[in-house]
Amino acid sequence: MILAPLSTEKAIRLMESENKLVFLCEKQDTKTSIKEDLEKQFGVKIVSVNTLIGPDAKKKAYVTFAEDSPAIDLATKLELM
């Protein structure tokens, strides 16, 4: 389950340069479940999902979108921009 999108400087830079968004998610979420949840919830195409558990014990998902699903459009829909 996706908890929230992140809008840090690094996340904004990734969105503009690599068509990626960063989300906080629950620790038990898998890459497949994150991908399916986002595709179903927002109707976007996802190329890959990379996850990271940081030193603060929070799990982040770095989601790369397909060329025909710009990350900036989803960020606007989520009111990050």
C-alpha cells in the first residue's frame, strides 16, 4: 500500500530527468504489489520499481514510468507541483 509521494529536491530532479517518482510505502510491500497498485489506482504504465529501506527504517519506492506516462502529469494530479 502506497502511503505518500515524496517531493524532495532529489525526487523532483529524478522526475524531470529520469521520469521517476518516489513514494513512501509499507515495509511488507513487494515491488510487484507496488507496481500493480499504482497502475490500478492511477492508470499509468510502469517500467520498473526499485525499493530502498533507509536508515530511518522507512521504505521508499523509486518508480520509473513508461514514455507515454510522464511522471510530471501524475505529480500534477497528486498536487506535488
